[in-house]
Amino acid sequence: MTMNKKQLIVALVLVLMIASSSYAENILEYKRVVLCANHMTVLVNRLTGKVRYKYVLYNRRKIWVLLNGTEQAQYQSMYEAQVKLKMVCH
């Protein structure tokens, strides 16, 4: 690849990251995980392994909700237990 192609790819990735940062589901930063304990879909940061969002039904629409406090800690412990046991739920 020439330098121009590399620069174009890097610029495109940066634009995608900025454009998708307004949405919770940024595929470069987060991965979707279904928790076996409660069959809830959450978004987990790929680098830190921290659970950040959950998928809920609100006014007949499914939206991502930011997790905070004890609720975030509960989902985090469910995720960590699932990873430790190497469980995969769909």
C-alpha cells in the first residue's frame, strides 16, 4: 500500500469512530454479549472488558441504556463469571 492509501484508511476509521460515537453501539470499541444469567444483551468495551450499556425495550423501541452504579456492577459481575466459565449464550 502506498502512503496515501494508508492515510485514507486511517482517516476513514477515524471518521467512522467519530460518527458512531454518538451511538452506543460502536463496533470498533464495543462488542455485543448476551448474558446467560438473564438473557440480557450488553455492550462490553473490547479493550477494558467493562460492561457499559444494556439493550432494553422503551416505548416499543429497543435502545441502549448506559449502566451506572450498582446496576453496572451487577452486570459486570455476571459478565466476568460468564467469561471465567467460558459460557456462550445466544
